[in-house]
Amino acid sequence: MHLYLHIPFCHHICPYCAFYKHQPGKLANRDFVEAILAEAKQKKAEVHTPFETVYFGGGTPTLLSPTLLQKLMEGLAETFDLSQVREYTLEANPATYDLTKAQLMRQLGANRISLGVQSFQADTLKTLGRDHSAEDAITAYKTLRDAGFENLSIDLMFSVPGQNAESWQRDLDEAVALEPEHFSAYNLTYEEDTEFMQRHEKGELDTNEDRDADLFYQGIDFLELKGFSHYEISNYAKPGFESQHNQAYWAGNDYLGLGPGAVSTIAGQRWKTVPDTAAYVKRSVSGFDTRTEIESLSEEDRRIEAIALRLRTRKGCPTGLLPTPNPVESLIQQGLIVEKEGFITLTRAGKSLADPIASELI
């Protein structure tokens, strides 16, 4: 079993982000933390095994004050059995913590940080609407090392309008120079209900599949040369530092999500926590059900999802999940997948086509 907490607060709303989030206002306070802890107590009966991983996402979890972070992390430890947790991740953005807060996070049990850098280039950061500089990101990274973190991941983004192979390479060079244990490198996509989607629909922001593929393979070649394993389409790690929490998602393991907008999947049932912080706080502290969009997953639902998720990984998709007949032989002949020891995996050529290949296999 795995635990996810959604902290929806952001100093600044990035124009490409489709996750539920908003500026803190008066909502990033003790009432919010009390609501998450109340929800945790409500859901405790559904957790029958100790958690193996914990992940604070957002939003920006590190926007919570040291006092609230301590109250939240200690409250979770009092509610759930965290004795078997191997990986405890917090997402962080530059300029949202200092050394004292970073040391507190480490003392409270966090052992991994995912740092949202996205780029080290001033023009790319401006296009993405980020409110930090490259210098801020480097300082933030070094602060985490000074606080004792030995497992750090850096988020990068490519195919940003105006970005080219040269600027992407500068990002890769500067990121690798910091010597993190893990990278997530995401191809910018235009999501519904975002400013970027509106601008894309107006023709202000372009898409280019050839550019996407070129930058994607440029990242693979460089990061593998530097000793990082490309273990999932968007993720790279030094040996032994693969994200255990994300691997649980890709394997289809059960997980509990707490906080507004969080998703849970337990025993074949999936639900979303109401994506409205004020309503969430009111419902949770009053003992009311915080769930919405509740659905039961059929075996067929889970089979289809498993193909799409596992195909993205280094291990690949078990052939037993595939329907009969299936287009495996055709895809092998096209050089897009290989079959070995009961699994199909993407070839180098197939990696940039993971989603359409999965659609064919389903």
C-alpha cells in the first residue's frame, strides 16, 4: 500500500499546469492540516497493510510553514503505520524553503525530494511562467544536500516554445553537473483548462512532433551516457534510485490519496477527493465523505490500464495481459517492440510512440 498527499498551494500558478492548485490565501493554515489528518483517520480502516512509500505532491508542499509541516507529518505517523516506509518523497520548488525547513523535513522522515526546476535557461523559465531563476534552483538544490538529503530528483521540461537542441543541451549539462540521483524529463503538452491550452488554440504556441522526438532522444542519449538508466518514458535514475512510489503506480498497486483533488485506488475501487479546498476542509473536519467520482474498476479496466502503464517501463508489459489476437508480430517487424521471457518492451524507436503502441495493443 502507498500513500499520496495533495497539497494544492502555489505561490504562482504556472500556465501549463493542469493539476488542482491555487494560491494559498487563508486556506494554507492549520484548518487545512486538520482536514487532511481528519480524512486520514476516516480512511484508516481501509488500510490493511503498512505503507511502503509516502509522496507529498501538489501544488507545492514546501509552501506549508515549518509548524504546519511538522504537525502534518507527525500526525500521519500517529495515524498510520509508517514503520515499513522505504521512500518518503516531498515535491519542492526553489525559494519555498531554507536550510532550517529542509533539515526539519529530513528529521521528520522525508528521505527524497523532487525539485521542480524545469529549466536553467532564463528565457525558457519566462515562457513557462516560473517564478525562480537558475541561481535560485542551484541554491535550493545545494540547501537540500546541506540538510542531509542523499536522494534528489530534478524535474526538467522539453519542447517548450522557443526551446531548441542547444538550449535543451544546456539544461541537461547544468542539471547533470549538480549530480542528482534521479531525473524526470517531461515533454510539454497542452492540457485542458490551462492558459497554455488557450494560447495554443489561438495559434500563439505551437506543437511539433519531430521536435518532440528529437529532444526526447537527445535527453535519452545524454543521460544514459552519464550513467542514468531510462527506466520509464519520462524518468531516469542512477542504479538503485528509481522512484519506488511511481513504480507502484505503474505496477497497478493500491494507493490512498489524501487532500483536495487526490485520487485513490483500493481493492478495485477508485475515487477522487473533492477538488475544492474550502469544500474539502468543511467536509473533512465535519466527518462527511470527501469522495467524488467513485467508480468500480472491472478486470477489463485494470487490464487496459496495466498495458498502458507497464509498457512505459523498462521491464515492460507481460504478454499475458494482451488480447487474442494481438498485433505483437506486426509491431516487432516494424522494430517498435521486442518480446522476451514473457514481456514486451519498447525498442528505442518505439519509446517516442508509447501511447499509440499501447492503443494498438489494447
